Amino acid sequence: MSMKRQSQNVGWKLLQAPQGLGSPKPMIVRVETLPAKSYFAEHSHSWNQLVYAIAGALTVKADGRSLVISPEQAVWLPTGTKHSVGSLMGAEFRSLWVANEASPGITSRSTVIHVSPLLRALIVEAASLKQEDRHYAGRVIALILEQLRRAPPISGALPWPTHPGLLALCETLYADPANPRHSDKWGTEIGMSPRTLTRQFEREVGMSLRTWRQRLRLFKAIELLGSELPITEIALRLGYSSASAFIFMFRSEMSISPLQYRRNLSDAGGRGAT
């Protein structure tokens, strides 16, 4: 099927929101595994939400923006914000519902924040607590809330288009970042001239397709480093001709080697912990 015919949610599974969790007093941690190509339809809450995944990437749509976040990023959604959340490749969802009375000092705007190793470890810990751990849970929650007040906003999330053809293009590249096709080939696929594709992509995403693909590679590198794949295999999956070329890119962007980044992930609590 041509990409031109694909609509935004073709092939995606609609997930049902959990029932019976009640209102956060002061916080609820939702633990859920999102299958590949699954999503929650647009909705809002009468409380705040931190959208986060300890493994995998999430697609978040809110306030007219669509973006993808890695396990180093989360999206803070104030009370009443209409949003939709999904995952193209699957993710370990650890969403926080935060009561309004517990959120003073946390931004009142929809914001992408950096998730520090400490905040990640605290979220993993909070998700593992039992009902009888109430006193200890209160201290963990207090630390999480303080970390949210201190978390710096960032602009490093991967912006995502809404045009069906461009959306399909980005989904294809996300699944295969080594795909070598250029804009003229993509234009044929989605029924656009290369010039129209370039203009439309920059209008929706805020950067050129070339720049977006470079950011995608870094984004996917961060995601894949949470797996047990060898560094050389990750480099080839991202389209690099050698591990050294990938390591140079990663170090230039992150000021740390891929191997050290992976060690830091392990020190922060381990991938996939619940």
C-alpha cells in the first residue's frame, strides 16, 4: 500500500484506559506494557500526569504538538490537558498521576523534562511498592515530587508530524533508521514533489528532513542502548558504516561514550524493572 493512503492510526491498536484506580492522593504510579503500534485515544484528567517510559519510546500528542520521547525524557501534563499517548515499537509505561494539591512548584505548562538517573530510580522504586509500604512510599513520593520541581525543561524530544504521508514516512524511518532513501524517493511514495515535501516537513516539524534524521539516529541510539545489543550491531542498525563512526557521533552529541551511557543506565536501576 502506498504511504499516501495511510491514515494516522491505520494498523494501530486502541487501548482502553484502566478503570478503578481512583484519584491520586497524592500520587498513583501506573505500570503498563504498551504493545507496538498501540495508543490511548485523546482524553484529559482532573489531575496532573507525568507521561514516562522506563524502556522504549512514547508518542505524545498534546497542545497541538506531536513528539516522541525516550527513557531520558518525560512529558508533564497539567490538569485538564487533552492528550494522546502511544508507542510505535512498544514501551514499558510508568505514568504518574499527581493530585493538584501535591503539585505546587511544578510548572503549570505542558513541558518536556529531563529524567535524571535519580528520578528514574525513584519512579521504578515507587512502582514496586506494596500497600503495606505506606510510610516508606510517602517518603519516595515526596522525593519524586521534589525532583519534578527541580527537573529542567528540555527541547531534545523528537518532533513528529501529523500529515498522514509524513507520519508514515517518519514511522518507516523510525523502524529502519538506516533506510537510505532521499526526499525525491519519499515524495514519490507519499504523492508529493520533493519541494512540497521539504516545505511541509519543515512547517510541521520545525526542521529539515535531513536534520530530523540525524536527531532520529541519536534518539534511536539512546533507545537501543537500553537493550543488550552489541555496540557494533547498534551502529549498523542506525546506518553507520562502522562502530567508530557511531561512537564519534554519540560522544559529540552526548559528551559520553555509548558504553558509559549504557553503564549509567544499569547503575540507575536496570532496564525493564517494575
